[in-house]
Amino acid sequence: MDVYIDYNATAILRPEVITAMQNTFQLFGNSSSVHRAGRKAKSAIEEARERIASVVEVSPAEIIFTSGGTESNNLALSNRDIPVFISATEHDSINAVREDSKIINVDVNGIINLEHLEELLSSADRLSMVSVMLANNETGVLQPIQQVVNIARRFGAIIHCDAVQGLGKIPFTFSELGVDMLSISAHKIGGPKGVGALIVKEGIDLPPLLLGGGQERNRRAGTENVTGICGFGVAASLVQSTLKQASNLESMRNKIEFEVKEKIPEVTVYGHGVARLPNTSCIGLPDMSNESQIMALDLAGVYVSAGSACSSGKITPSHVLKAMGFNDNAASSAIRVSLGWQTTENDCNTFISVWTDMVKRIFNSNDLCRSVA
Ligand code: PLP
């Protein structure tokens, strides 16, 4: 049986979501059309909007549907007239948007240096923006968003938070975080891929990225993805039940970390000891390329990711681990295990035995090579 423990890449679709999406295929109308078919599609979208709004406790009008976390992040940073400060461990959909972004340093756990943030903000001569993620996708490490907000508010800055990895894994509401904009994505919570939202506090001015249509109150042009949005709404309404699983996921995650460390003491668990997502573990073993680890695990039917970005099938050293002060070797040898709603104890045991056997085999063959050389 395959073991899927790569939920930070994407969560397994919830069956309730599949059913809800199947039901929307009859909603053929364009939600902008005024006839009944259009109104039906529109009302399905508005129902989903309300479901999502109630999970993060915002007004439905503050939700802009997008094509996912990437677009939400791009949209949040779309005002090119204001300076932007981002943390050194942000997702590439934040890193790549503005080549003039100033980087806030992080410590060895990837937590932002609040004094550096303050320094950067005091050097800005006009309204600026701060974008800091809630939880890191590779390590699961949480950022002190409320403290970021306290500092940024003193300078009157606009605050965006990429909460794509936080939703459904840790409890929060929009007002608890205190930010002005928040990105979320459906496929990380058991919903479909290709749909997400940017939540924008009333009164925040945001230039649209996509032009040519009045949808989403003129903030995101294009005919809405009714099926995706409805799936997102249902996935959002299941967030509370996922959150109830958090302590179970955390104990399974802790067991993995404990056992792999016991069997292979050279292992490093990044972010261990600071506040982290309960489902995520970033495990490193220097000199052991994450690409080969992932391939060997894949052959055994165990699916994990590298603790780093993977584009066009090529894994590059993790910019997150490098920002935390680790070298290229460490940044190329970490894997990320991320558990989710369908993970069982058995899955964790399979991962532990397959991974530790693989590492021992490689260690032994390296020893053999050394003795032959
Ligand atoms: N932000 C973070 C922290 C992520 O982990 C991801 C996806 O991995 C994204 C943004 C992008 O989201 P999407 O895949 O919906 O475009």
C-alpha cells in the first residue's frame, strides 16, 4: 500500500469535496449572467464564500477568489509603488514577485529577526508593506505574526500574511492575526487545485492583476471557477474537524522524529524546539542527496518531498535552509514529511522502517567503497 505523507505539497481530496464538486457540474450558467442559470451558479459561489468567510471570521465581501496561493500572493504584492519587506524564508510566489523586495533576516530556526524588521521599516521614507508567512512550507516553523503586526503598525505599514500552509493545521482567525491581507489555497486543505483566495480587509486599496472583467467586485477579472470554488467552500467547512486531528498528527510526527533520531543519530530535525505546524517534519542527513532519498522512498511506495523547491523535476538546494545559515550540502539533503487527515500510525511506521533501512544500506555501501578504495 502506498504511503502518502506529502500533505504540504497537496492534501488528499476529501470525499465530501468530490461529491460537492460533482454536483456543481449541472451549474452550467455563467455566474455573471442575469438569467436563472447564471443566478444559480452565482448563489453556489456566494455560499462557498460564506463558508470560507466564517472559517477565518471575515465578511464575505473581503474574500477575492483566485487561482490559488500563488496568484493570491502575487495579487497581494501587486502595488508596485510601495516598498516591500519580506522574510528570507518566503515561498517563491512571494520571492519572485518584486525584485526590489528587501529581505528580513531569519535566525537558525527560520524565525524572523524582529529588530531587523524594525530597522528596515524605519529606513522606509513612505508607506510600505510587510509580507511574512504564517507557517513555513518546508520546516513548518511558525512566524510571530502578532509581533510582526505590532511593529509594522507603529510604522503604518500594510501587512500581508501567506497563510497557505497554516489553514487547517493551526487555529487562527483573520482578526487574531491582525493583518490586512491573507492568502489561502484550497488544495492544502483537502480541496481542489487551482483555486484560492486573498482576503483583503475593507478599506485596503489593491490594484487588480487581471483586467478585463468586473468579477470579484472588480478586483479579479475572469469567469469564476464555480466547481473549484464550491469544492473550496466544502473543504473550508471541514477545517474544524481537521484541526481536531492536530494533536494526533503531532504525536505521530514526534514519534517519527524520535525513532529516526534513535536509529540514526546523525539526523537533524530543522526547527525542532520552536513552534511548528503539528504535521510537518524537515529531516536532514548531510551527504545524502534528497533527490536520491525521494527516489528510493518512491520505489518503496512512500511519497515525501525535498525540503526545497522542485521545478521541472529538478530539486535545488533549499533557500529556506540556506537562509537559516546551513550550507549547500545540508540544504540539498533534507526531506520533508508532512502528515494529513488520512495518515495512520502504520504509514508512519512504514516510513520509519523504509527510510532508516535505506540510510543504513547507503551508509554501509559507502563504508564498503571507502574500504575498497
Ligand atoms: N505559499 C506557500 C507557503 C505554499 O506552500 C504554497 C504551495 O506550496 C503556495 C504559497 C502556493 O500555493 P498554490 O499551490 O495554491 O499556488
